[in-house]
Amino acid sequence: MPILIDFVAILAGFALLIWSADLFVIGASATARNMGVSPLIIGLTIVGFGTSAPEMLVASIAAYGGNTGLAVGNAIGSNITNIALVLGATAVIVPLTVHSSILKREYPLLLAATLLAIVLLASDNTLGSVDGILMLALLFIIMAWIVHQALKQRKCDENGVCVVDPLISEFDQEIPQDMPMSKALGQLFAGIVLLLISSKLLVWGAINVATAFGVSDLIIGLTIVAIGTSLPELAASITSARKGEHDIALGNVIGSNIFNTLGVLGIAGVINSEALTQGVLSRDLPLMVTLTVIMFIMAFGRKRGVGEITRFEGSILLAIFVAYEVVLYLSATA
């Protein structure tokens, strides 16, 4: 019976996470728009932070409770899940055509963040407080640079005709325009409270399940928790792609992975330093880097100006995800 309660707690935590993350993003976006913040800045910062808020809170609670392995697994596993499952499933449902030059400039920042994480973690096989501080500092620098560059994106010719990046138009359509401030603040507050409750519930259930089955908290973080906290990205990307907002669908993944790599790992390191569990450097981080490179090749690697992720390429990503989950299962039961 106790194990059943733990699984119910995990499922309830997932359901609340999805709902609360959506409330948070909508409330925060509407509040910022009512205060005069541009849709582009909202989309690149608030929305990106909001879709990674579940991972950040789960990592904070796990690390504070001494389960840094779960936090590390959640960050790395979420990045793998975002590319292999979220982007793969989205492309299978709706092949993605990428036009935004903003995203093309954002990708090298994700790669830089990924390489920094590897260097810091591999140097002493530990996620320490100094590592966390450096990651969080780089996150703030990257977000400031992205916003600065994006605001310069609007180009006008000598006749006064301006070309707007497709990502700007898509954000403008998606962010609520006429929501009263009281309702926006109410949704923002409700989202924060429910995020805290659902994250605590999810971590509690996940740790109990790991203990009951004798599985490391890293494996639980890489599988159950990573998939669950990536559900908001999956829902957002598929919804955006079906509405023809392909650049947002890819932008959700790139932005979320930047926040996961620097924000989630950074927070976990600052709260509780801990040596990495076996397999992180030899199995999980190399796959995360490989998938990040594959994503660039698929989305931006063609010679023509427009990138495309086809159904076939999406199927390849899904196959990689399934194979990785099998490897994790075999390592956990060996």
C-alpha cells in the first residue's frame, strides 16, 4: 500500500506541475505585457523560465533534502527528453520548418552552456557551489545577450518597410493581450504556489520509489522525473507546431535546455555540493551533447536558409530516446 501512495503522489505531482506551469507562464506573461514589456522579451525570458520552473523547483527541493543526484538526473534527463522525445514527437506529428535567425544565434549559446557544464563537472567529478555560481552567472549573461540581440532584430529598408523575425510575430500572437491585471496576478500567484506543492509532492514520491526498489536517485531523475517535468515542454511544442508556430516549438526546447543546463544544475550545486553518481560523465552527458549537435544539424545544418526537421528525423530522435531508456533500465536492474 505505501508504494501505491508513492506512485499516486508522483502522478498527482506531474498533473499539478503541468497545470501550475501553464498558470505561471500565462499569469507572468500577461502581467509583464500589462506593464508594457515587449512580447519578444516576455517570450525569451519569462516563457523560457516558466517552462523550466518545474525542473528548477524539483532540483531545489531534491538538493536541499540531500538528493542532489535526483536534481542532476532531472536536469540532464530533461535536456535529453526535450530533444529526443519532445522535439522528436513534435516533428513526427508536424514536420518543423525553422525560419527564425534569433534561434540560430541562440543555439551556439546552448552549446557553450553544455560544454561549460561538462568542463566544470568533469574537472573534479563533482557538482560544487563554485560550479553552480559560475553556471548561474553565465545564465544571466546569456539571457541579457539574447534579449539585447533580439531587440536589434527588427530591420527596415530605405523605404521604411520593416522585416520582423517570425519568432517575434509568433510570440505576439501567443501572449495574452487583454487579461485584466488582477486576473494575471492571481494566475501568477496560484501558479507559484501550486508549483511549490507539486514539486514537493513529486520529489517525495520519487525518492520513496527509488528507495523501495533500490534504484539510485540519479536513475529516477533521468527517467520518471525528467519525463514528467518535460511534459509542459511537450504540450507547448506540439500545440505551437499544430498552430503553425514552428519557431516557438523549437525555441521552447532550446530555451528550456539553456535554463536546465545552467539554472537547474547551478541551483543544485549552490544548495548542496555532491560527487557525481557513476554514469553521468560516461553515459548521460555525452548523449546530451550528441543530441544537442544532432538538433543543430537537423534544424540549421542545411545549406539553404530555411531549416527543417522532418518526420523521418523526428522518428530517429524518438528511437534514440527509447534506446536510452532501455539502457537506463538495464543499468538499474543489472
